[in-house]
Amino acid sequence: MNTTTQADIEALIAEMKNLRADVERIGGLLKDTARHGAAGAKEAVRDTAEMGWREAKEQVQSLIGEMEQRPMQSALTVFGVGILLGLLVGRR
């Protein structure tokens, strides 16, 4: 082999080593990005769930207040819903 070919081969080997290091660095960055993205998504889901739970509790408190104000109407409504559900389930 002549010296030019040998120099080209050595330059190619050096570039391959640099490329390998760059690929490893990119892989690490992708892994870190995925980890942080998952943590952010987990936090967003937790916040949404907490907000939904808070709203559900408020709705239940409101419903309880209405039931306490109108106990007879509430009892009749629950009775009617129970009959409807019984008819629907009984038909199957």
C-alpha cells in the first residue's frame, strides 16, 4: 500500500471512531429525553386526575346538599332510577 492509501485508511478509522462516539452520545440523549418526557407525562396525568377528583368531590357535595334540601323528591328519583335499571337488567 502506498502512503496516501494508508493515510486515508487511518483517517477513515478516526472518523469511524468519532461517528461511534457521536452515535453513543445521541443514544444517551434520546434515553434522557424519553425519561424526562415520561416523567412530565406522569406529572400531567397526576395533575389531571387530582383536578378530576376535586371536581367529583364538589359535585358529590352539591348532590348531597340538594338531597338534604329535598329528601322526598330525592327518594322518589332514586326509586324511579332503580326501577328503570331493574327493568333494563331484567330484560337481558
